[in-house]
Amino acid sequence: MPSLVGSEMCIRDSINLYPEIPAYLEYDAPYYRVRVGNFRTKLEAIKIKHQISKNFPGAYPVPEIINFSQLKY
């Protein structure tokens, strides 16, 4: 969903369905992007992708530099 309203709805749904997975709203002109989770490995990201894909079928892993201090473990 490229619109701000659609992205905010997606963030809200993600937080309600998966409160243990952090969600982020990012703007990459001209699109808004919703990103969830902070993962050390691609395997961790793929496991969560399978978990959330029933509610977010368009989800896919994206390589990203993360802040390790935000990790819970």
C-alpha cells in the first residue's frame, strides 16, 4: 500500500496481531513502506514471514542494517 493511510492501517494491524514483533513505518519517496522485526539472520526473517503471511500475503524479507540494541536476545 503506497499511501500513508494504508500504511498506517497496516502498522496498526501488525501491532494488534503480532505485538511481540516491532513494526516500523518508513518513507522512501514516493512510497511508504512497512517493515516488521529485527533479525540477525535471513532464516529468522523467513520464519516470521511464514508466521505472518496468512495475514500479510505480500510480505517478504528485506536486507536491512539493524540496531543490535533493539534485539530482545
